[in-house]
Amino acid sequence: MTTTRPASLANGRPYLAIPGPSVMPDRVLRAMHRASPNIYGGEIYEVVAAIWPRLRAVAGTTQNAAIYIGNGHAAWEAANANMFSRGDKALVLAVGHFGNGWAKMARAMGVDVEVMDFGTAAPVDMARVEAALRADTNHSIKAVLATHVDTSSSTKTNVAALRAVLDAVGHPALLAIDCIASMACDEFHMDTWGVDVAVSASQKGLMTPPGLGFLWFSENAAARCRNSDLRTPYWDWEPRAKGTEFWQYFNGTAPTHHIYGLSEALLMLEEEGMENVWARHRALAGAVWAAFDVWGSENPAIALNVARAQDRGFSVTAARLGGHDATRLREWCEHQAGVTLGIGLGMAAPGDPAWHGFLRVAHMGHVNAHMTLGVLAVMETGLQALGIAHGAGGIMAATKALSHT
Amino acid sequence: MTTTRPASLANGRPYLAIPGPSVMPDRVLRAMHRASPNIYGGEIYEVVAAIWPRLRAVAGTTQNAAIYIGNGHAAWEAANANMFSRGDKALVLAVGHFGNGWAKMARAMGVDVEVMDFGTAAPVDMARVEAALRADTNHSIKAVLATHVDTSSSTKTNVAALRAVLDAVGHPALLAIDCIASMACDEFHMDTWGVDVAVSASQKGLMTPPGLGFLWFSENAAARCRNSDLRTPYWDWEPRAKGTEFWQYFNGTAPTHHIYGLSEALLMLEEEGMENVWARHRALAGAVWAAFDVWGSENPAIALNVARAQDRGFSVTAARLGGHDATRLREWCEHQAGVTLGIGLGMAAPGDPAWHGFLRVAHMGHVNAHMTLGVLAVMETGLQALGIAHGAGGIMAATKALSHT
Amino acid sequence: MTTTRPASLANGRPYLAIPGPSVMPDRVLRAMHRASPNIYGGEIYEVVAAIWPRLRAVAGTTQNAAIYIGNGHAAWEAANANMFSRGDKALVLAVGHFGNGWAKMARAMGVDVEVMDFGTAAPVDMARVEAALRADTNHSIKAVLATHVDTSSSTKTNVAALRAVLDAVGHPALLAIDCIASMACDEFHMDTWGVDVAVSASQKGLMTPPGLGFLWFSENAAARCRNSDLRTPYWDWEPRAKGTEFWQYFNGTAPTHHIYGLSEALLMLEEEGMENVWARHRALAGAVWAAFDVWGSENPAIALNVARAQDRGFSVTAARLGGHDATRLREWCEHQAGVTLGIGLGMAAPGDPAWHGFLRVAHMGHVNAHMTLGVLAVMETGLQALGIAHGAGGIMAATKALSHT
Amino acid sequence: MTTTRPASLANGRPYLAIPGPSVMPDRVLRAMHRASPNIYGGEIYEVVAAIWPRLRAVAGTTQNAAIYIGNGHAAWEAANANMFSRGDKALVLAVGHFGNGWAKMARAMGVDVEVMDFGTAAPVDMARVEAALRADTNHSIKAVLATHVDTSSSTKTNVAALRAVLDAVGHPALLAIDCIASMACDEFHMDTWGVDVAVSASQKGLMTPPGLGFLWFSENAAARCRNSDLRTPYWDWEPRAKGTEFWQYFNGTAPTHHIYGLSEALLMLEEEGMENVWARHRALAGAVWAAFDVWGSENPAIALNVARAQDRGFSVTAARLGGHDATRLREWCEHQAGVTLGIGLGMAAPGDPAWHGFLRVAHMGHVNAHMTLGVLAVMETGLQALGIAHGAGGIMAATKALSHT
């Protein structure tokens, strides 16, 4: 029994800490490991019927929900196709790579997109938004698009504040929020906050393998967008949300195995309770931030990407280590300790080696104290092993933070 | 240990004989039951790299393949979006519900669609097609759309003959074929037959749960459709087939678990060999037809939907029993014997009780002699149990047919 | 995509029709696919607590049940070790290979075994048993051992009749029955029939992977065997059935994953109801017998092993085809049609090529009309393909039999 | 979506850190999730054939290996049954609960057992062993039994030193070692160390669900024990290790699903290499010890059970917290953070509340830096949350220890 592999402490269950896909619960995977069901009747009709109220509850709405076989980009395109006709105007508030991505997609579809870009580490400046809306006296802006938490920067947008701005100005624009990285992680109240369109996907907080995109939309949006000329049969949200026949929910063959997985994931969220789900994410995010604060205390190159805690998402943390240290640390964690961290995204131009200075730690979905503290402890071990300067005791700060939860 | 359920012979492994989703191989389900992989590097890059040549081989092409997170309808929409600009003209040859469905979808997207409808039980009349193409002297028809096998009627289109018509007329229209119900079941040679666009999905002959749609497209199609104005970022086939970055293949997050399933399914097809796969489907279809011929020999109400064997698909068989007998038989088979047959689709107008006279038997994908003979034996048992008049010995004819394979 | 495999109709889900292990239900396999549980508390305590009443109900007893990590042979040894001291006398009634196997095992353990062997195709002759018991005037026989259904011959013993003999004679011998091939297939009422020890294992009618053996024992047996000197800590049934601590049930670490599987299997039996379970097996066995009767009607070499229906088990059918035809048919079914039949066992001496003339068809556990009719249809196809003389229409007779159920 | 459960940081993947069953690898569980195989031929014969050399390699032997369907207690009984006749004398060296358990089992089987008990926290005193062996001038001791690592105390026995004692004395006793808690965790060289019988089970370092026990035995042991009168058919190691027919390996029906799991686990060990496997366990154990040393530095009640590092096993760590603190910490970790620790075992008399002061941390089998550091970080969080006095920074010491690996 010879081997060519060097000793490593990585053998064991690999842990994936990238911001999506997240760690899939055993319950979800088990639910998906099954024979194909009949799609012309029987059990799957009941399973889908039970999904709707749970799916709406996750987003805090009693209005409409639509499921797409697709990923997050599909959900973006679906939102665009339903909201806009060619030439309609959209104001996109970008706080990272994905906000810009959504904008780019809308523009490619023929929407007249104005991007207000706040860079990769700053939140939306509500004053600038207000000014832009006030200037739009003829209400040419049909919708304001923003990301709740941008997966790349981990910057969070204060959606309630954004709604307040719209209300203060009296602008009738639809408010559309990308919740791909935040749904079922960060607190979100679609109806209370007056959100018209919320967008998400299965593979993050919703703990289901990639393959489903979601739209929640208000009756207001439904009414105002009925004649959008970008709408196509596959993207049309009306039959998906209000169809009278089963096949309409999915515009054709249902994603049978994903439906069983999603059903189980939504049941898990219901069992825990959304308030508890959010509190758990908040606490784990706090532990991650506490660790970075200590590590950065003796090495100014190490820093969280977003300065103020209130502007950080609860599901993912983007950070900087500088030089090539983020890449070195990621590789050490993966090969020596079994933890795969996320790469930095959108922080450096393509080809710029500065990207090796950035990384992301995910703490979204099916995640608990053991998993996240294990990640932080591994990271601190790697910092020591690699001789990267850092304030010692980040993991201690994290344990302290969680001991007060 | 009391029970309220009456005795039934259905307890045991339920068997699904509907025309999609088909029976998922254990190997595929097992491959999908796994932790989320990293999507920024590592093993999944190799898995996807190995998928491409196998996916092209299944369709008999060395040209382009694109994978969509979506179902068959998504693949239709993708094909339309890539091929057409608004106002482009398409000729659709419909031999059943789904040919008409594709046409309807194209029309809703703004394509100028002409449907040549051959009814629910007849093949394409090549002479009519030829006449129509000859009449289109200015070559306004951009593409001819046809279904290889229509899932509803089980009618097969002779694609090689269709190509011959186009060639004879010298018409430059693209030839686009819906292979959703036929791919990896019925012989298909995209390049040899001069097909420009082939459309399919995962859940039938490709033995993977619903959730993936596929397009194969020729270089000719790529070149002629480059400026289609219906094309949107999600549907655009160029980056999916020719992207230089992993995320482009899926326009965002990869369908990680489906990728592992598809990879295994394609490996199984490769191991068996496409010629053997087709031969297996041909033989099993023949057994089904033989059984129906006997059953119908003493009850004229019982008949295969498609008269000539050459016009029948190898993956599904539509048939008529008359009255309410198809529904009665389906229910008996499901509740008394563990077999779920497909309902008739598109054979009667909505609300017309005549639909109770139709059913479909699927024999697609991961299917062998045991499975299909078991279905036929159960059906013949049900015919006897229900007192439905029929020629006795359909199952005998089926065994005889397979004994000569 | 080349292949070296010839076309075959076997590709698809392989079907195993050997008399154990049987077809495992998806529900059982899914229940076993899980993380290790805590064994010092928590959920598994509740799962095991719920197993006991269901396990007793399956055997028709309110007395004692014991679970062993082991197979059927382990359960035999456990029964022997609990019942006997060295030198104790046992009367074994053998109707096949396994009855003799149990006897051999007891003898190797030091029990004074008298075997009454009825051959491989005949039931127990109750008159001979009665004579032997009457002759044992000093009641030196401590226990009478018999197989309910011998897996090799498929011969069934009339246990109620056997009890009646013991009662008529007034002999106090314990009555111990091997139900390995019959439990949850053939009707069995431990308490009503006055059985003192019943033996079984997980992998047949109990629909759980091999790895668990079971004993059910009466209070009478418990009392009379308390001082058996063959008893060892691992085999001792007292702590397993009456332990006060969890670890005692399994004499050490619990078979955690099997426990979850068994729990699900017992729940399935409860849901169906034992009367329905037995009725299902009876009907399917009848279909198999009907087919063989027809096949043998024109070829005297083809015959069921057991002449009278009342002497045949409901879970497995042993049969003769003669010459090498059983082996030829088995191989054809496996390689051409996806069905693996059981070999003949104990019908010919080791090395005697006559064994190629025997086979067994299992119809035990998770089995329905589709599965069994599929097996018979495949067999009839193989008989034709191989040119083995037979009466045509065995499968027809099977469908007819089931249509009256 | 209301909830009655309070917020907790435990939701996410639960982590089991009890000393068996250990964390099952996904590869192993996936291998077991499969249809029943044929057991009269085919693939499983090849799978088992490939198991033997790997199973021997794990124990460092080229001699004999036997697999039992059973648990660790079954393997103990099998070892006893093969080695001894009634009245044979055994010297058992006990360093914890399980050494005494093995002795008790042997005594119950009729072996004349002398236990040399070194308590719950001390290693074997080789001088005492030597004295006892020298006193046994007529070599009445047939075998010396010892535990390599006692699961309860985590005390390790120096097996090479024990062999040296036997050699120095020139005593021919067989050397039998219980490796249940150490195999594939702690370095072990059966042949080099002159071990005659090694005992283990599947559910710890061998990463397979409970249900299999293992014996490795020397030719010397085979020869000297051939006529042991405790030997029974089920326990007999000869046919299991040297059988000529497949069924003999398992004395009846093979544990089909476990075989597939074991095969995968052994392949994983081979891929990693035993030296690397041991190095990984050594390093992770060192991290655990480092943490406890710090925690105990300011609270004398907190201490590792075994004083000297050389006497501690690499797979499990027993420790004391005093009072009820171990139970309090275990409960906090489970309910607030998702980590289930092992209870103390054998450290206090039954009913003595002192047992609430002990716990065990497992780090055996499929375990990496992330998993073990996560456990330690959770424990330190719990110490803080519960206000249990401790030296701060145990987790820091653990990270430091691993950074040097």
C-alpha cells in the first residue's frame, strides 16, 4: 500500500465555503435521490401545492411567487423580460460585480439602463438616488434595480431606506431587488418594505442544488408590466404564478427532483423559523467579522471589504489580504485542511494579479457554529503556517462573539 | 398491525411508463447525491470538459452543443431566440401537440409562423412540404421546424427525407429538429442528415432528471443567425458552446448536481454504443406494437395511433382504446399492478371526455426487456380484469418479437 | 463513440430475482443513506423503540424479539446457542438444503441431532414425525426444528399441523421454525401456532440489506433454556430482548444504518398490512406456478420442484428444466433481458452437471405484478430464443391468474 | 411561518464527535446506496477479492484476515471462540472499560481469565506483565489480551514493547490485540510487532457503518488454535479466511451493501497511504491535547485523562472537566453549535453523578483539520458561554500545533 500523496490534514469531509453553491443538507439530497414521479397527477401536485405558501413566506410576501428552471442569471433575465419593454428605462444601483451584471443583462435585452455605480466596497448613497429620482420629473424610470447583498463585495443595501426614498420623492418606479445572495440569510420583508420584484435562486440560502430561479412579484408589478414586450413564453411570470394547470407552473416538464429538494429545504426553514434563520446568519457573520478585525489589527493589508457592519451582508464576507496572500491562504486551506474558500470576484480587473489579494468566506444556508468556527480556525492555522503577518487570536474573537449569542 | 388498504399487487417498486421523465438509472441518481463542488476550479471543470464530446456524439455531430438549465420548452425558446429576429418567417411541420406547441411559442415571440399541420396520427407529407418550399421563391422562410418524434402522437418524421426535400428544392432554410422525445432512442445523425439545429432535454432518452435543455447547432446556423434580435443573454448559444470561461457555459452558476448526473448518463450511452442503444429501443418498440396489434385484432376500438411502423417513434407509443377504457386501464395498472402509463395528450379537445380513450406507453432511456414486457403483461392482465374486449396474447406476440432480436 | 458490446435488451434497470437478497425498496436505501447518529441518546433510541412492536407483529407474537447483527446463519447459531446445552437432543425435519444446513450447524456445536430428511421435493410427513415423537417416551428431544419454507427447494412446512402433532402426542419439545425465506411472505402466526422459536433475517421478506438476523422466542422457551451451556454473551437472547440499556439490544455498538433501514421496511409492512402482504405473495406465487404448468405441459423436463401447491412457499419457486437448460435460460435472461434468476441449490451433488437443469425464481419482499410478470415474460422470451421446448403461453396463464386476484 | 424553537447556532450539518460510529464518508454511503447484487457470481466476487489485500495491508500483515457480520463485541467473541477451549487460561491487560469488557466476555465463555487492571488512566506496566509471565513457568497462559487504544480511557498500549516482554521472557502465549478504536488511526504493524490476533470493527477508523467485525490472525495462531472447543461454525475463522467458496467468507449470505462500503473505505485509505493516515490522526490528536492543556492551565479540574502523550491514542481523547461541567458543555455544544461530543465511559461507577464530569472527543477516521478545529472552537465557545473557568486560547494552541504539521 504505497502512496504518492504527501501527508495532509485535508482528508476527511471537504468543506465548501464559497458563496454558492452552499452546503446541501442531507435531507435535501436524500429527498432528491428518488425515482421519477408521475407529472400528470399524484403526489407531486401536493408537494408543489405545499411549496407556494412556504416560498412566499421566505420572502415575506402574500403576493406572487414564480419558480423557473434556471439559475440566478435566468431569474435576472426573467425579471427583466417581465418588467420591461424595449426602450424602457431602468436605474440600477450597483455595489459590486453582480449589480453591474444585472445591468449589463438588461442593457443587452434592449432596456435603457442607467447604472449608478458605488464601487466595490461602498453601500448605496441614498442621497444620490434621491437626487436622480427627483430629476426624473416625467417618471421615465420604470424600475429601480438593486442588489440586497452583492455576492462579490458582500455589500448590503438598505432596502427599507430605498423604499423610503422612493416614497419621499413620490416616484412610481417599481422597486426590484436581487436577493440571490441574501434570501433566507438576511432579513427581508417584501411586502412591508414595498418591494415589487424580488429575485433569487436555489443554491445559496435556499439550500437546494443550483437549477432553480425564483421571482416574487407584487400585484402592482403584475398590473403595470402586463404588456411588457420583452416577455416571452418561458419567462412569463403570469402562468407560473397563477396558472390553472400544473405544467404552466414550469412552462413544460416540471423539475421533478429539484421540487422534492426545494420542498425539503423550505420545510427546514419553516421548522427553524425565519427569525431564527436570520439570527443564526447574523451571529455567524459577526464571528467572521470579529476574526478579520483581529487579523487585520497587526497587518493593515488584511481588512474586511466593507467598512461598516451595517453595510455587510450576513451570508458572505469579502475581504482583502493583499499581495498574493489570499490565493496562498485559499490554497493552503484547501489542500492542507479541507476548506475551500471563495475567490475574490470583481475586485481587480481581469488579468490584474491583484486579484490574488482577495477572497470571500461564505456562511450561508445550511451552516452552523461548528462549520464556521472550523473555517476561521483553519484560516488562522493557515496564516501561521504561511507566515502571513496577522493579529493573533481572530478565532478567539470569533468564539467570544458566539459565546454571547 | 391493522390496515385500511385493500390488498393490491402494486406494492413493490412502482414503475413509471410515462413519456418523460423516464426511469432514472441508479448510477445517475447516485452521481447526483453528493456535496456541492467548487465551481471556480477543480474536478467539475474536468467533468464538463468530458461532457462535450459525448454530448455531440449522441446527436451525431462534430459541431456545436449548448446546455441550458431549463426544460424542453426552454430549449425551444432558446432555439427560437437564437434563430430568429422578430418578423422572420418559420415553417413548422406539426404531427402532434408538441409540434404545435413549438409553433405557438415561436409565434408568441414574434416569429411569423406558418404551421403545416398533419393532424395527430399522420406523418409529414413531404410533397406538401416540397410544394411550400418551391412556392417560397424569395426564400423568406428562414427555418423549417419539425419534431423528430412528437411525444403526444408518437409520430416520427423522416428527417433524412426532409433534408432531401430541402436539397431538391435548393431552399436555404435552416432545418431545425425537436429531438426531445427521440434523442438517444431513435437513430439520429445531425451532420449526415444536414440538420442545423437539434433540440432536446435531459429527462427522456438522456436519462437525467428534468432540468437541462440542449441545443446542437451547425456552423451554418451559427453564422446565419449571429444577428438574431430575439437573442438574449440567457439564451445566446455562442458563449454556451464556445465560451472561454467556465461560467459562460451556463450563463452563471453551473447546474452542479445535474452535471454529475448527465456525465454519468452520457458515459452509460457511450459504454453501450449508440447503435446498440437505438437497436434496443427499436426492439422494445416493436414488442409494444406487436402486443397492440393482437389486442386490437378482436376489438376495433383498440389501435396504435400511427398506422405505419415506419412512422412511429421508438421511445413512446400512443394508442387508442376507446370509450373510457384507456383511463380505466391506466388506473387499474397503477393501483393494482404498480405501473403508471401515460395519459393521451392532444388527442381530444380540452374537456372532451374522449380523452379517456387514449393512452401512451413509454419505452425510452433506461429501459430493458424486463421493464417493457412487464408493462405489457400488466396491461394484458388489466384488460382481462376489467373485461375490456381484446385479442388475447398481446404479451405472447411481444415475447415472440423479442425472442428474435 | 465506439463500442465493443453487442446489442442487448438488458440495458436498463437490472432486475434481481434470486431468493435473497431481495429487491431493496428505495425508501429503505434512502433511510440508510445518512450520517452516523449518536448512539448514547437521541433519535435512534426512539427509532429502536418503535421497531420492537412492529417486529413482533410481523411474526404474529406478543412475546420476545431479538435482533442480531449477523445473517441467517448467525440467527441459526443464535437459536442453537440459546436452546441447547452440549449433548441436548434435537429432531430436525429437513425439506431441503437449508434444513440440513441448520442441522449440520447444531451438530457442529455439540447438539445430538437427529435429521428426518424428506428429500428435496417433498413436504414433511407428519405421520413419521408423530411416530418419532411417540417413540421418544422419556422426552429426550428438547426441540423440533423445521424450516417454514426451505429457500433451496421452496418446500413449505405446515407449521400449524406440526404443532398439532406435538400436541396430540403431548410432547413438550420446543418448536423452532426457520422463517428466513418466509417471514413477511407466507402467513405465519407464532403465538397462535404455538411456535417457541422463530428465526429470520433481514434480506428477504423484510426488505433490508443483509446484515441483521432475528429471533422471536416464547416465554416458554426463555424459561426452559435459561441454563443452556452453549449460550455465549453475543448470542444470549435475554439482554437483546429484555435489556435495560440500549447497548444490550445489540451487545455493543448498534447497527445504526441498518436500524434506519429496518425501521422503514417494517413501517412499509405495517402500512400495507400483513394480510395484504401475504395475499400479494400468494397471488404472485400463483402466477409463477401457472406459467410453469403451461411451459411443462409440452416438455416433461420442465416442472415445478414441489408437486402440490399447498406444499409450496409463496416467496420462491424452485423448478427443473432439465439438461443444461436452466443455466442456458438464466444466462440468456441476465445478458439479454436484464433479469438474474436464482441458481438451483442442493438439487444435485457438488460437481454433478445435473445442477444446470435447476433454477429458482424469487418473488419475495418488495415485489409487485409488474416485476414478477416481467420476469415470467422474459423467461418465456428466453425459452423461445433458445429453442427450449415448452408449452406456449405460460405468461398468458400468469396474467390470467392475476386478473382474478 | 411561526416557530416554537428558540434561535440556535446548531442548525446546519450536525457534527458527531463520539468515538464511534465515526463520520461516514460520502463515498462510502454512496457506494452502499445501490440495488442488491447477485451473490452467486458477478461483480461482488471481484469486489471481495480486492478487499482482502487491502484489509491485510491496513493491519500490516500478509497473513490472514476474516470478516464477520457483527460489531466489535462479535469480533471479541470470534477471537475468543477461535483461540480458546473451555478452561484455557488468558491474561488480560486492561487499561479501561473495554479491556475489562473483553475479559468479562471471555470469562462468560468459559475461559480462565486473569485480569491485570491498570485503572482508567494509566498505561500497561510492562514490569508487572513480565513478572506474571515469568511466574507462569508451565506456560499455562495461552494468550495475552490487550487493547491497543481503549475507547473509554483513550489509553494506548505499547504493543511493540509488549511483544518485547513476551520475547524476553520466552513465553509462547499468543498476543491478541483489540484494535477496535485504533485500526487505521494509530500506527500498527501486526507482522513486525509479532501480533497473533488483531481485532477490529468497521465503524471507527475503517469509516464504514457499524455491522462488520474483523479478525486478523497469524499462521501461528491458526495452527495452535485449530482444536479450540469454543469454536462454532459462525465464528470459525478458517473458512472465512481460507474458504474456497464465496459463501464461506461470510458463513452464509454476504453483507452485500456493507461490502461495497468497506471496499470504498479501504480504497480511500490506500489512496491516502497508511503513513499519511497515521500522521493525520497524530496531528489532529496533538491539536486536541494542546487545547486541553491550555484550558486546564487555569482550572485544575480540566485535564486530559492520560498524563503522558506517549500513552494516548490518536483517535479519541478522554478528558475530565469536573462537577457537571462535562455534561453541561456537551449539551451546549450539541444544542447551540451542532457538535455532539462523547460521554465519559467507565470513569465513574453506574449511578455516580461524577460521570457528568467526563467527556470524550473523537478524532477518528474521516476527519480533517476543519472538522477537529471546529469541534475545539465550539468547545471553547461553550466554555465561555457557560462560564466554566478555563485557560483562554485552547483553540489558539490547536491552530498553532497544526500550523507546524
